[in-house]
Amino acid sequence: MKSVILKYVLKNVHEFGSVNQKVVLGLVLREIPDLKKDVPSVLKVIAETVKEVEKLSSEEIIEKLKEIDPSLLEKEEKKKKKKGELPELKGAEQGKVVTRLPPEPSKYLHLGHAASFLINYLYSLKYEGKCILRFEDTNPEKASEEFVESIKHDIFDYLGVKPFKTVFVSDHMEKYYLFVEKLINQKQVYTCHCLSEKISKYRRAMKACSCRKKSWEGIKLEWEQMKTGNVAEGSVTLRLKIDMQHKNAVMRDPVIFRLSYKPHYRQQDKYKVWPMYDFENAIEEGLQGITHVLRSNEFASRIELQDYIRGLFDLPNPIVRQYARFNIAGATTKGREIRSLIESGEYIGWDDPRLVTLQALRRRGIVKEAFYELAKIVGLSKTTSNLDFSVLAAINRKLLDEQASRLYAIFDPVSVVVSGATDKKVELDLHPHKRKGGRKFIVNGSFYLSKKDVDSVKEGEVIRLIGCYNIKKVKDEFVYDSEENIKGIKKVHWLPVDSVVSLKVLMDNAKWQEGYAEETIEKLKEGEIVQFERTFFARLDSKKDKEFWYTHT
């Protein structure tokens, strides 16, 4: 009984800040019906438990809930997600949270990057803290100005992120060298001439190589040679001396610096020795005062090493909150694969509509708010999320429904003459709720209809040209029927033959689809997203050429 009462008292305090003892009583009796025989005794225990729980901090309450019944917290997180709220962060204080966005400028950002970055950014906003954009550009072979500029455009202009500051890790190389030289003087590192295959083999065997026994003088000399480039590229690395028998393989004397003589896009030939990911990452979190690291659980084994590195220099450790990795389904996100497809001519570029790069998604008409909603939905879930375009499209569709103008376009046009029809002026709404009117037509009985619609009309059937009038199929012709908007009959969109504009749409298979649209498209601004009624949403990519990119249905 006591444990059940404690569970519901903790839950009440955690969710509402206080306890309604009658609510707790009801929950307890529902779970243990036999207690109805002695309600006074149950109420007494509830009152005692409330006094105990009120002495606990919010963090202690969460920890106790995790011990007793973690599912209660998971249910709460699901409720919050439904409301578009992010769950609370452990150790987060209003105005003191510092998160980071750490892109490596070696590829174009994609859907997974956006979700991950916005989770970090949204938490900084939630707690009125800071978010730092940090370019992890210490791999001269991969980092480039092209990717830096692309990432800036995606983060600043497309996603609308406003970081507290932007830093480039390569600008901090002198600090890294000072940190390393401190480790050399403390005899905590050694230079290693083993090839990567041998290092991996010995690491698996928990065996130290002979390089570990080098003298301090020898290590110091070789480090200086590495810095000046007086050794062959790839012939030596600098390793951190920890423990080759450590149960975590990552801790078995990791390589923390390597040689690279390729000119760096930002530092040119200034540096020859570059930090590895774990060293760079650990130091930067400490130097920048990052309080919370929110990232996928693929980095779980590296937390221990990064904490160890910060400990060597008395740098503070951030609170690391891991969530399940996003599986991007239905499109490749690997830079090498995409580059190969582009070079072969199969893909038109990094913005090919078959990709989920942010460049491609922007041109297709995914609005930035859709990414923010996606980040809130995914949140910090520990359940693997399968992200594909359909997930994002569902969110985007709801957002566009509220704002996109409605227009007519027909991509399989059939010319139809309606016998007995008189000239008529028609005005349709740009938006069913927000922008009444605005689409003006003069019709004279000659229309373009969709072939699919025409073929579906049966002999003698009456259909309605939306917002215009009703027509009837008689033999192989159409005749005017009536003006009344008859309930239950088929309704189709249309275009007047003598006032259309040719257009083409790049579809999601990267093939062009041509057709006709109403003249209202002449008034659209480049980049505007519209809904071609009964077909799909599309974004105007080129006003001059009347070229649209397919968004989604």
C-alpha cells in the first residue's frame, strides 16, 4: 500500500505542484480495491506521505518516480508532446541554460540535422538561455567554405535560428596545443607510430604497444616535429595514456591528435596537427560553458572519455541527455553517395527533390515552422523515430492549409465546349476562410477540364464546375444544365480556354510535369507556396519561367 500511495503522491506533486488527497485516494483504491474496507487508515498514510514528499526537491521527486514507475514519466512526456511542449530538462535553471549546435562543415544539412539542432535551440529558448553555433571544422580533408556558407544559410535564413554567437573550432588551435603540452609535461600522452589497423587490433586485445614506453624527452621531441611538419603525414599520432584494459574500448588510449598536411579552408597551412573529435568536443563544451548536451544515443560510449578529458583540465562537465537516433527513411543522407549521384548526372544537385537536404526541402516548399513542430514531437524520446518525408509533409500540410492561396491548374487538359452556356463572370476565393474573392474569370463555355475527370463522367450525369455552373453529359458532349449548387453531385475544377498560363512543375521524382494554370499565378511572388486545388501544393521557384516545385499533396 505504501509504495502505491507514494507513487501517486509523487506524480501529483510533479505534475501539479501540490497534492489533492482525494484524487490520490481514488487512484489508490482503483489499483487496490480491497483497501476500500479501511479508507481512514489509507487517508492517514496519504497525509503522512504528502509531508515526506513535500520535503523533496523537484529533481529528487523525478528520480524517485523513475525508481518506482518510469512509465508515469513517459506518459507525462507523451501528453506534453501532444500539447507541443518539450519535457523539462534535468538541472536546467531559467536564464542559465547553454546549448550548442555543432555542425561539421563537410556536407549539406538534412532533415535529421534540423530536428537535432532545433531540439537544442528550442530548449535554449524554453529556459531563456543561450545557444551557440559551433563549426567543428578540424578535419582539413573535409571542411570547406562551401559547406560553411550552406550551413549558415540553412540555419540563419531558412530555419530562422538566432544563436548567441558563432564559433569556429579551428580558431582555437593554439589553446588546444597549450592543453596538449600540459599533458605532455604530466606524462599523460605519448606519440605512437602504429598504423590504425594495429591500433585497432591491440585495442581489441587490450594490449599496449611499445610506443607507450617512450621517454618524456622522445615524446616532447616528436610532438614538436609533428607541429612543424617534419615527419611523414600519417606516420605518427598522439594518444592519451589511460588504460588498455579498460572495459570501455573508447578509453583504451584513444588517439587525440593526428597529422594532416592538406591546407585548411580557414587556417591555410598554419597547422599540421589536428585534434580528434572527442578531444575537440570535450574541450569546447568546457570552454564555451555548455550546460546541456542534447544528442542521439550513438555517442553514449564517448561520454566517459569526454568527461575524463575535461577532468584533466578541471573543465566543467555538461549534463548529457540522450535521445534515440533518428532513422531517415526513403532517401539517402550520406554525403559520398549523394555526391556520386550528382557527379553521375542522376541527381540535379544537393537540392534534388528526391533528397531530404534542407536545400531540397526549402525549394519544395517546406516552411520552417514544420521543422520546429517536428522537433517538439520527436523531443527527447528514447524510442527510435523513423523520419521520412511523409512525417514532415503531414505537419507542413496543416501549416499550409492555414495560409496557402488556392488556385486551379490542370496537368492532363482536355478541351470541352459546353453547349447552351452563356458568358459569365466568376469570382473564386483565394482562401476559403482568410482571403475571400480575388480570382476573377470570364467564361464563355469553352473550358479545360482534367482528362481524368472527363473520363469518369457517365452518360446523363450532371457535374458541377466549382463556383460556376452545372453541366450534363449527353452522348459525347456536355451541355449547360443549371446554376444551382446541387448537393451530392461530383464537383470538378476547370480553366477557361482563352485565359490560361502555361506552367511546369518539378515533381518529387525529378521529372517535369507540364500543364495550364489560371492567370492569377502571374500575381504570385517567387518563393510563394500555393495549393493547386484537387492536386497538390507547390512552390513558385521561377516567376519568369513559371516553374514550380512540387511540395506534397
